[in-house]
Amino acid sequence: MGHLGNQALKRWLPIRGIFSGLVLSVLFSGAVALAQDQDSVPPPPADSTVQTPVTGSAVRAVRLSDVEGKVQISSDGQSDFDQAQQNMPVMQGMRLHTGDDGRVEIQFEDGSVVRVTPNSALTLTELRRDADGHTVTAITADGGLTYYELNGQAGQYTVHLGGETLTPADSSVFRVNLDQNPEVAVMHGTVKAVDSANGSIDVHTNQTVKFAAANSSQYDLVPSIDSDSWDQWNSDRDQALAMLDQNATTARAGSGNPDDPAWNDLDYYGDWYDVPGYGQGWAPAGVDASWDPFGVGAWGYYSGVGYTWISGYSWGWWPYHCGAWDYFDSFGWMWFPGNCGWGSVGVGWYPYATVWRTPPGYKLPIRPTNPGHGLPPHGPGKHPEPLVAVNRTPQALNQFRTAGQAKPTARAFNFNGNAVHAEQASVHPQQSGPLGESFTNSLVRTNPTYLSVGNNRSGVIPGSFGFSNQSRTAYTGSRGGYVPPSSGARFAGSGASESHFSSAPAAPHFSAPASAPAGGSPGGGRPH
């Protein structure tokens, strides 16, 4: 089936997908052959037409995989975003603070997650890679109640609270409660707590350590866990993520990081096609050729990076931060991954995706070049830059798979007169969820010769606990069958300004593909 793609694809995709707001790339231009036979689809752009790779970047971005209610993002004591959105990237130094009704989930590259309940806060004090490319993550729990499901075998994680530093000894699930005296409860695994005087204690499954407020070297180790209703929310989110990874295809096997949980979203909400000359391409299920991949979303400004695209579709992480979109007559849009995940070229994550060809008359949303409020010292720095929202086709959100419904029947793709059928799910983890069996281990278990073992993870699904808490409203989510989140949400409200493209804006600056299919137009390059 060519799951890993042909050699030509390997040669150009890792490079063609590089488009960073960190620097201004020089894009090529050239003649474009518009006349094509109706049954002939041109190949992807040749090596000679690609952008120059961006090197030396240290940017590491992780995903907000779930946002509910009021959640603010700040850094260096100043507000970055007055209201967080699902699929927003967060970077080193950013602080997340929830309101009375706010909850947020941060998803890391290895499947680890961190969750913040109402009236709570944490800071991503360190978010980088070391010289060998391994992830280094340090989190400071600033207040309230936070949850951590951290993979102790894939990168280095530490959590700081006051004078204590917490390090998971293996794949561990624990919560930190700072409402009164600092308290750490371990639901699974082992967490080592080290104080400022280098005194340490290991906290194991079903144990709680309670620190004295005045002196963190004084503590009580309790062989039990007190109840808190928000453990049910943590368990509900585990179920939601477990649903996404139960049926995977092998399409991601050749990526830089096939264990990244963002791939699960694509298997759940769409279909993969092994396209001759292109390799694996993805399209959302339940849509037709009129669907617009950039119809719902927003541009958000990040210092040092510029404006990045934040998709309004729930699965909208990888397809908007690496690889390239292409439009095929009669079928519609398809996304081809390239340089997704650390390992091939650059950082494996970019502020926006590139586009090769578009439908006739189609205009991509313009990427803003400068913040609307200006930057110090030439403009005020106390206010968050508003999201530049795009709501061209909000009705498209209703086209995707919804809770309780079967996946829509995959479309057949007629490519050069031949039907290309969707890949079938063939990888099923024995245990699902944030710390369940990884895609790599599942693949090797079912087909030992497919690729070498890597990124091993412990197979465990955190259990649920029914608890109560005095400082925030008790969680009352249903325990019977989790309903996954909707496919996206219209960007609006605080911190967002809408851009309706009822009339086409000026054409953005694109790089041109080698040729275009009949009826298509050269899109090429990137939103600009």
C-alpha cells in the first residue's frame, strides 16, 4: 500500500511543508500551465520549487486540546489572549488562568495531558528541547486544582509548587491542590517530591502528601486519597481522548512523531488516501467539494512568531501547522502531511500550512502582518491582541461526525481515472487514553516487521474517582457514556474580531505549483 510514501514524496514533503512566521521566506514564481486534460491530475511541485528550510529555531508549541468557559492566557505579567480557544498553541512562559466556569486541557507530543479546573492557574515555565531533541517541560502550579497525566518515559517533566519539585518516576497520574495547604494526590504511578533543602519523598499510587504551608520540608504522608468531584471531569476527558485513538490507520507511521495524539483526531474525523505520486493524503469525512478548510478559525498573534492560524475545527492541529493543502476537482480539499513532528527538518511545527492549488476564484484568509495595537515602545503593551476571526462558512461545522453517530461513509477519490479508496483502520491499542498503549507499540505488536519499536509507554487508563471540593462548584458531568466535543465552535466573544469575506480580498502572495488541474487555480505557498 505504500504507507510510508514513495521516495520522491519523502524527498519533497519534509521540505515543502516549511513555512515559518519566524522569518520571511523568498517564494519562487514561474509559469503555470493552466490547461490540463480533465482526467489528468498534475504531480506535486518538484524539488526545485520548494522553499528554503528554516533552521535553528527553538520554538516548541503544544496544543490546547479542550477549552470550556473563561480561560485567559498571559506571559511576563501581561495578557496575551483574553479568551483561549481550542487548538491554540501555547509556548514557554505562558500562564493559563481559569475563571469561575473555566476549564482547559493542554496536550503534549507524547500523549501526556495537563488539566486546569475553575479558579485555578499554572505557568509553562519551560517548554523546549534539549540538544538531542528530547522534550523538557517544567510547569509551575500557581493556584487552585490541577491534574497531571505525565509520561515518565518520553521526555522530562517537572511540576513546581512553592518550594517543592515533583517528578514522575514513571507514567503517573496525580493532582495538585493549592486551595489551602499544598497537597499532592497520586492516582497512579510514583511521584518524587524534592524540597528546597534537597529532602525527598516518593509518593505512590493511592497516597497523598500534605505539606505544611509555613515549611514545605514538613509533611504528612497519608495512605489514601480524599475525594474531589473534579476527578470525574478528569476521567471524562480521558474517555473522550480514548475514543479518538481506538481505531487508527497506518498513515501516520512515516511521520516525525506517530505517537502524537493529534493524529488520533484525523483518524476519527476523516479518511486517509494513498495517492500515487503524493503519498498519504487526508480529508475530513462527511464533506463534499464545496467544503472550505479555512472557513472557520482565527489568526492569533504570538510574540517572536507572528500570527498563527487557529482552526475552528476540533481536529485542526496538524493540518494547519505542517504539510500542505491541495484542491482536486470533483473531490475537493486534501491535506498532505510533511515535516510533522520533530525528527526530519526544523522544528516540526509552523504557524500555518501551505496551499498548492485552490478552486477557481478562491481566496485564502489574509495573514495579518502587524498587531492591531502595536508593540512597545511604539504601541501599548498592556492589552491582548484581539483574535482576527474568520467565519466565512460557520455552517461547515455541522458537516462533521458528531457524538453517537457512525463515521460517514468514506468518499472514493477518482485520481487519473482510477478509484483510490480510503485506508482502513488496522491499529487498535489494547488500552486507550492519554497514557494508554502508544500507536508505535500497537503497530509493532500487530505487525512486528512494520517499523522499529520506539517511544514505549505504560499501558494504563486512569480510574475515576467521585469527589467533592469546597472552593469550586462540584463537577456534575454524566458518568454514563462520554459525549465527545462538537467538531468546533464559532470564534466570537471577548478578544475576537470577525472578518467576514463576503467580498473577496486582494489576492494573497502565493508560490505557484508546477501545474494546475483543469478548472483549478494555482494557490501555492501560504496565506500571507
